[in-house]
Amino acid sequence: MKLKDKIALVTGASRGIGRAACVALAREGANIVGTARTAADLSTLEAELTKLGVKSTMIAGDVTQANDVARVVDGALGAFGRVDILVNNAGMGGYRPFLEWSEADYDKIMATNAKSTWLYCKAVIPHMLEAGGGHIVNVSSVAGLAGYPHEGIYCMSKFAQVALSQSLDREFYKQNIKVSLVCPGGVHTHFAIGDGRTEGAPNLEEFSTAEDVAEAIVLAALPRSRTRVVNVILRPMSEMT
């Protein structure tokens, strides 16, 4: 168990990549703080983690609200005393022609993907500095590395995550805070459904799984004394580039 007794805080933990990440981190021995908006899903996750023999605490909250972010981080510190690994996974997207997006859509996507990452990093980094270091894993996307049609706002939000991650890496790595990006392509989760994609569509069966991405998150977060993982890019076998 390479992460035994580490404390990992995972956002968007109730479903999809976030839930799979909690399980994968727990299998490496990490204790888990999970947060999402849906308390019922968090409860079933907590039961699953208990069976794996780790400690966990689940805290419902909105990743776009600073007060909720502070409450979750305070809850993590109260339960475990520190946060060793922060996984900023919460996100939302959509797939529509550019002219069909509204200002409300823009505000919601940017807040959920970009603002939440900034809020959690701002809340956790002071505690990591005090503890002598830590690891931040930001789950972005290949849409944060190149623009795609029908995904303009989503791409903007994911580019913002990439830029923030690169900036934080350069600012804090000498203080032993490592910042990693995980950038998946298409992943077959609830996130991929809607705005032109429907469950059962043939292309979804060719997408990566949440567990594939979770393995990359663990890979990025594993302790290394002389190396930091800056970016992990995953593409399903159905994608050529």
C-alpha cells in the first residue's frame, strides 16, 4: 500500500471518476474525505470504503461556494488533522453548438470547473505549506489542451485548470507541493450523457472507464522523492490523436 495513512480529499466524489478515485486511493491505503452535493451517494461510498479497511468522512457541499469549501476543508482537518492529497475532480460540461450556449451556462460551467479548483487550492495549500508539503491532482481534460467544436465553454474552463495547475506547480514545487494534471479524453460516465449523447450510443462503449482515470490519479499522486508528475494524458483506443 503505497499511500498508507495518507489523507486524500476528493471533490465530485459521489459518482463517476471521483468515486472511482476514492476507491483506487483507498486500495493504496489512503483515508478519504469525499465531497459532493448528493449526500445519499456519499453515504453508499462511505460504506464501500469501510469495507476496504480505511477511514473516511463524507461532507456534502457545493464546490462553487467558498463557505462550503471552507467547511469541507475544516471537516477534513477536524477528522484527520491534515490533507496530504487534494483531487480536484468535480466538473460539468455539455456538447452543443456555440451559439446555443447562454450566459447562465457559461457561469455555471466556469464556476464548477475552474472556480472550484481555485477555491479548493486556495483553501488547502496553506495547510500543506504548514505540514511541509502535499500533492494536488487536478482532473482536467484533453479539451484543456486543444479546442473542440461544440465544447467552447467547457474547453475554456479546462484550459483554465491547466493554466492554474502549471502556475501552481512552478510556484510551489520547491516547497514540496507537487501539482499534477490528469487529462482524459472521452470517459464513459454519467458526465458523458446529454446534449446530443445518449446512453447506449455505440461510441460510448469505446470510451475510457472511470477506473482508467482513477488509476492515472493514483499514479500521479504516488510519493516520489526526486520526481513530480506534471501531466498524464489518457485517450481511449477509439481516438487517433
